[in-house]
Amino acid sequence: MGREKASRERKSVPGTSTSAAQTWAGLSRYSSALLLFFIFCAVTVVGLFAIGDLRKAGIDQQNMYAGLVLSLHRIAALEYQTQETRRSTLYALSTTDSNLHVKYADQSREADHAVSAGITEYLANARTPNEINIGKRLERDWSTYLSVRDEVLASILEGSTKEAVDRDLGEGVQSFDRVRQDLAEVERIYDQQASQQLANVDATSRRTIIRVAAVLAITLIATIASVWTIQKIKMTGAIQLAKLQMEFVASVSHELRTPLAVISSAADNIADGLVQSKDALKIYGDTIQRQSRHMTELVDEVLIFAATKDRKSHFVSHTVDVPEILHSVLRQTPELATASGFHVELEIEPGLPPVKGDSSALARCFQNMIVNAIKYSGKSRWIGVKAFLGHAQVQGQREIQIAVRDRGIGIAKSELSHIFEPFYRSPAVVAEQIHGTGLGLSLSKNIAEAMGGYFSVISELGAGSVFTLHLPVAEDPKSQMPLEVRVDGSTEK
Amino acid sequence: MGRLANPLLVFSLAGLLLAGSPSKAPSAAGPPGQPVPNLEPLAIVVNQANAVDSLSMADLRRIFLGERGHWPNGRRITLVMLDPGWPERAVVLSDIYHMDETEFKNHFLHGLFTGEVFVSPKTLSTPEGVRKFIFNVPGAIGYLRASDVDKSVKVIRIDERLPGDKGYKLQVPSRENK
């Protein structure tokens, strides 16, 4: 196996062993669903982006409006309460009733408490140094006015109206004007902030539109590209399939024509009376019989492949003794019988456990492997067949590996990914005029997978190939209950 | 002032005699045979900014009579009274002024006319109004039941006694008596 290390390996594992082309073919099979899924994802992503941006813009707008309304409310409340403070004080001048004096003083004080609370709130929310400075100035000027107001109120309540008026005109008016100027300044700052927030919302809105447009464009381009790619894959696959089918028809025709020509020629000779002796007739009869069998096998192979492709083929699963089938296949393979001087090196590990499968299908599978090895063994005229117990890829499970080796022409690296495709025939073997339908390996792979197994291939161009069939060991060898196995791998009793 | 004061005093006394009605102010000790009502101290209150903490009953009387116009700090004194009919006013009239309503009115009418009285009392309709007035006017002085006093006003000692102290003279029938 030292040579194997240097060689290239290609495994055909169920579910994961498909070649790139098969993957693409599989993808193209589900192209519509994939396309829909892709578009769904794209639309979802775009939608999420758009929703996120719109939400952010909405929040910005809400914040702006809330801030604006709150600011307006604050400034309006401050202005109203400052006016109320002064107005109530002046109302007290209009009466001599001490009870009303007290009432107006109360109103004035309630209003001034509201103003003080408003200023405190403004300072608590002030962020910029300008806002803080103006807030502190307002607080100071308001305090100054209140001290004047208290004196004016005291004078009014004492009954010294003239003194109250003089004090108000002398100090009250000026200090109150300063408060009004401060409030006007606060209002101006609120206006500036509102304008700034409006500009921010505008910028966010523009940014949102650009983002959404960009994401939509990207999605559109990606969608077009994906549709184009999938269509191209489908078209390539269809062209390739059509080409393979044409080659298959040509190949099958050729394969059929050869035995037909032999049979026809033999029949002509017999009909023309050219064959008289009994021995000669026996030779002609054998020839016709062999060619007829060859044709029958060829047709059978095509029919079985067609059946497995349509998933109509059902295998009956039993516990199967691999060495027994191998011996039987080696005995009955006509290519071995006819290929004189061919050396088959058979090595079977003693005590191999049975596998579960359809014996006739497995026999066909082994036969295909052996016939392929014979066909592509080149001048070496040697094949090696080895059956042994190995460890499966799944931990704890065992498998029987049936390896068929040849020292023939080998397979190019680029060919390895295609050899299990139906109808595929390497240009090299076509050039070598090695006959075949291109269905053998595909059919074998289908059978292997139906039995829960898979193929692995090690090959080196010019050095030969090793095709290994991996079959899981039957868990309960005593069980003889037949299981009906479909080629898609599912089972039913 | 002395020349004017004597005729006015005579006039006031004459008015008092003419009125002929004894003071109806409630007394701490009720008539004999009747149950003694529950009493509550009547606090003399000033503005919190007022530096005065204590007054003698004589000074208090002078202030209430309007004979003293300014506090020691120069601030004008503003006297605050409750409307007639309030028990607190009756106690003040009897225990500070020693007058009835008529004498009280005459005193101030006469005093203001002659210039002997510097302060015209402000009359308010509720104890709450009194409290708020005193809170607003730094030179104000008035009276409130101890239970109507809060931190917005300052209670001063009378003859070195606070309301509730033993020997505190100004007492008003408790509202519970009603």
C-alpha cells in the first residue's frame, strides 16, 4: 500500500462523497428553491437594514419633537410663572384688604416656587457651558428679583403702598427685566437646539435613504448574479447530460453492433451452407450463444441502470457472505474466462463477518469492479482482489472492504470527479477504443449506497487504480429476515 | 405727646364708661358652678427674621396698643389681629389690652387721630391668614393658638415664658370645648 500513499484518493461516501460537479448538479436541481431562499434572505436582510434605519430615524424624530415640546413647555411655564409672580404682587397693590393681600402674596410665592423649580430643572438638563452659564445667571437674577419682591410684598402688606410702588419701580422693574432677558436667552438656546436637532434628523433621513438604496441595489445585483449563475449551471448541466446521452447512444450502439455483426455473420455462414461439419456448427453455435449473452448483459445493464435511476429497483436484503459471492463472480466472469493468461491475485481475510445486502446486486457490483479492472489493466494482465475487515468512518462500526486493484492506465486527477457520473467515459479510454457504456461505476455506486456502503478510489495515472467498496458489517448476522432495500437507501420489511 | 395723651386717655375712659358693658372675654377660670374649660396656650408670633425672642407683658401691651412703632432693628412694627368673634382675639383683648371691642376700636381711632398710636392693626379673617401675613412681613407681630403655629413664624417668650410653660398667662379655650 506504499504506492497508495503517493497516489490520489477520491472517496465516494453517501451524502458527502459527491464530486463538485455532482454538487453543482444537485444545486441546480434545487435552483428554484435556492433562488427563493436567497431572495428571501436578501429581502430579510434589506428589510432589517431598512427597519433599523427607519427606526433610528423615527427615534431621532421622536426625541427631537419630545425635546422641542418639552423645551417649549419649560420656557412657556417659566415665562408664565415669572409673570404670575409679578402679576400677583401687583394685584396686591390694588386692594387694601389684608386677606386679599395675603392671598395675592400666596399666589406670588406659589408662582415663584414653580419658577425656582423650573430653573433647577433647566440647570439639571443643561449640557453646554453656555446653557449652564445662562441658567446660573437666571437663577441669580431671579433670586435678586425675589428679594425685591419680598420687600414690595412686605410693604404692601404693611399698608405702605407708596413705599411698595417706589421700591418696585426702583428695583423691581429692573431686576424683573433682567429675568426676562435671561428667559429670552434660554428661549434662543432652545431654538438653536431645535434647529440643530432638525438638521440631525434631516441628515439621518438622507443617510437612511442612501443606505436603503445601496442595500437594495446590492441585493438586486446579487439576485441577478445568482439567477444568472444558477441558469448557467442548469444549462451547462443540461448540455453535458445531452452530450453524455448522445455518447451513450453511440457507445451502446457500438457495443450492440459488434456482437450483432458476429451473430449475423455466423448466421449467414450457416444459412449459406458454409458450415457443414458438426464441430464447426458447435463452434458457430457457441459464438452466437456467447455474443447473445454479451448483448443480453449489456441490455440488462442498461435496463438496471434505468431502473435504479427511476428509483424503481428494489433489492432484497439478507445477510450475505462476501467471500462466497466473490468466488462466484470470479468463476462466472466471462471476461476472465476469455482473457487468457490473466492473473488474478485473490486475498480474502479468514472469518469475515457477513454484510447485509442483495446478493445478486452485490455480485453485479463486484463483477463491474473486476471487469473494469480487467478492461483498464493495460498490458500488466494482473488484477488483485482483496477482502478484509476494516474500521468504518463512523466510530465503533466495522466494515468489510473489497478492494480491486489493477496496474493499468490509471485515472487522471481531473477525471476522478467524473468517473461515477452516468454515461461518463474518459476521453483517454475512448481514444484507447476500450468499449463500455459508462454506466458500470454509476450503477455500482448506486448499489453500494443502497446497501449502506460507499466507494473509495485511489489512482495514479500510468500506475493503476484501486477501487474499494466499503460495506457495513451486518449487526445481527443470524438475522435472515429479508429487508426490501430501495436504491435511495431507505428500507422496509 | 404728653399734652395730647391726657385728654385722649380721658376720652377713652369716658367712652369705656359710656359703653357700660363689661368685657366678654373668656376667663381662664369660669363662672362658679360651671366646669372649667380646657385651655390652650396662645402664642405671640413674629416673623422668622425678627431678632426679638422675648418680650415682657408690658412691652407686649405697648406694642399691641400701638404705642411702639419700631423694633430694635428699626423695622416698622405691623400688628396683626383676627376678626372680631375669634376666641383668640377675645383673649388678647382681655389679657393684653384689658379692653372690650368698643374700647379697642376707640383706642385706635383716637390714637391714630391724635398721633399717639403709630401702628394700625391689620385684621385677618383666619389664623392661617395671620400666619401667612406674619411670614410675609418682617416686622409683623400677631397671635395664634399653639396648635396653629408652624415653622413659618417664630414664637416669642412673654415674661420669659413660652406657651406651655408653667405660669404662661395667655390661654385660650381649646377648640375641643366646642
